[in-house]
Amino acid sequence: MGSEHVQQVAPPSDAQVADELRADISASVDALEPELVEVRRDLHAHPELGFAEQRTTTRVSHRLKAAGLRVTPVHPTGLVVDLGPAQARRRIAVRADIDALPLSETSGLPYASVTGGACHACGHDVHTTCLLGLGLVLAPHQEWLREQGYAVRLLFQPAEEVMPGGAQALVAAGHLDDVDQVFALHCDPGTDVGQVGLRTGAITAATDVLTVRLTGAGGHTSRPHITQDLTYALASVVTGLPAALSRRVDPRAGLALVWGSIHAGEAGNVIPSTGTASGTLRMLDADVWDSIGPLVDDLVGHLAAPYGVGVEIDHRQGVPPVVNDADAVAHLVSGVTTMVGADAVAPTPQSLGGEDFSWMLRNVPGALARLGTRTPGGPTYDLHRPDLVVDERAIAVGVRVLAGTVLSALAASA
């Protein structure tokens, strides 16, 4: 009797499994894209301001629950969604901000905001839709996540546009405590759709609000020597403080103090008794941001002292800089390369804009990427403009990038 030879079939390698997962997810994105565009247009038409995003929260929650996902509401608005086992050897979080801006939309789009005084002029409707899409494409793979001991947490964060923002609330509630890395996307209307801007280190700046109020006796402009010439003193602070800071702070910190409002007096022949200057203080260095307060107080006091005026300083710290972790950026590079293409990775400049995702990065390493939303050859918009228009093909790109990044970051524990 001849011996029978049974062919042994080797189990698929980790690389093969990863390739199959990426292919399946990519096909799921293709199938879901029309629905995701419809969701984004609905969110765009019904914007809600910070901590009032009730409709947005409900819409996203219902869709994720229909996909069989565990949804935990965040008070008063927002969601946390967990995929995979409760006890995981590695947990990756992805965050999207869900609030709108207090602006009236002027885009003329057929799905423009129907809510007076509110619109999605910063692309948070796109961020929300991309994270929803990530949940939907990962939902069929929960058993694989459990087998591997991998977990993914989706953070639908309220109130990015207000201070203190929703990121601090999620951190305080412990939603980052058991997370190994956290990622986020932000629309970039200056970058073509299909491109993703990446950068290691500081990518956005700390943003503070500074108001200086001076007080004095006031009087007739013919006798400044017997008054406190408050307007002159205020001008000295307005011009002198940015100059003094530029010589007292390392220029590599990227510090910029810009006044947006200056007011003193009503009549040309009257020295006023009060005057204020308000502006923003921004910097790219987190250590400088942590320590800048006493220096600002000292410099304002010295600049105003020769004029005998009273000084009140209201320095409100806003958000720290977003500082991208090198390992996290490497996972974003992998995610973009494997799911979109190597030519989709683009360098991106630093911005002095603020972003409260930075609070999460103070607790967990991670990175923020810039998602291109400009139609190639089309107009370039700016964020916080009421006529902002995004190329909706960016939604599918964003879902692919997030999915590829998550897979890369989870595999780091293998």
C-alpha cells in the first residue's frame, strides 16, 4: 500500500493577515462612502456649538449602535466608543471634535447651515464623519481584535472651540488613562485632497488670551504732567511688550504676541482714566508656555511704571502646543502609505493656531495629521472662514488613513 501524502497548508503570516485586513477595510470604505458623504452633509447643515451638540451626538450614536458597537455617552455631549476587549494588551484612541463655530455660513452650498449664527467653518463635521467611518469599517473585525488582545477607542469630543474645551473633560474623566497612543486628523484647506500633512514635534501653538487694563486719574490733555497719561502708557505697553518678549524669550520658541483690541478714551482733548489692550499670546515651545506668566507680569509692570498708572493683567492660558510624538508620526506615515499611497505623505508647516487635542497629548503620546481638503486647481480657503468649502473626497481618504494608522499602531505590540 502506498503512503498517502497530505499537503500541509501553512497558516497565514501576520503580514498576510494585515494585507487582507487592509484590503477588506478599503473595500468597506468604498461601499460606505456615499453614506458617509450624506452624514457629513447632514451634520454640516445642522451645526451645534460647544457642549450643545445634542443632535450630532444622537445621530452618530444611533449609527454606531446599529453597527453593534458599545457606545458610552459623555456628559453633556459627546461619545466614547470601545472596540475589542475591556482588558487589552494595547489600546489605541482616535479623537474627532464635533462642535461648530459661532459664524453665519456664506458658502452657498445646497446643504449649508440652517442654524443661524453657527456653521462648520473649521471642518469638524468632516472629522466627525471620518471617525464614524472608522468605527463602521472596524466593527466587523471585533472578533479579530479580541483574539489579538487589541482595543480601539473612538473619542467624539465636544467643545474644541471653547475654553476650557472638551478635551480636558475627557482627560479628567479618565478616558485616556488606559490608552497607549492617540491620533487625530484636522482639515487643511491649503492642501490638496489626497494629501496628508505630517510633522514631528510642535505642529500647532499654545494659545493664550492676554488683556492689560490701565487706570489713572485722567484729565485735560493740556496738563499731562499732573495726570497719569494713560493713553501714552498704554501705547508703551502695546509696543514695548512684544519687543521685550522677543529679547527675553528664546526666539526658537516661536512666540508671537498680537493685539486685536485697543481702547482708551472718547475725546481728543481728554486723557482717559481707563484703557485696555487685548490680544493673543502664542508659542510653539511647551516649556516656555508653562513658565511665561511671571515674565509677562514683570514686563508689563516695568513698562507702565514710569507713568504712575495702575495695572491689571488678565492672562488666561488657553491650550498648550500640539507636539507630535515621533513614533506616532511613524504610524501615521505607515497608515497613509499603506492605505492611500506613498505619494500622499506631505510635509506640513507649523501653525500658530491653537488646538485642544494638545491636552490629550500631555497625557498620552500621539500625533495630529492634516487632511487635505482642497480640490486640486480650485480655490484655497482658510479655516474659520464662513465660506469654507471642502472636497468631500477627503472623507474616504481620512477613514483610510485612520484605519491604516490604527492597524500600524496596534501591531507595535506584536
